[in-house]
Amino acid sequence: MYRALWRSLPGPLLARILILTLMAAVLLIVLDQWVFPWLAATFVDDQATVGGGA
């Protein structure tokens, strides 16, 4: 899979590295801005308790 992605990118080595770096940055931003907050709101754990004493 990675080989197919690498072959489909245009340009010389430095251009491919730059494109992959930008793609990874965009993926991380999308995950941080939309996916992780949605997951946190969807899977709320209200069962948490703190041990109390006797």
C-alpha cells in the first residue's frame, strides 16, 4: 500500500517527502479538530467513581 502511494506521487524525492509531510499534518489536524472531540462526546463514561472511605 505504501509503495503504491509513493509511486502515485509526482515529482522528485524532496517533493514527495514534502507532499507526504503535508498530508500527514492535514490528517492530524482533522483528527484533532473533528474526530477526537466527536469520539469524546459520543462515548461518555459516566460510570467513573472515586473510592470513598468506610
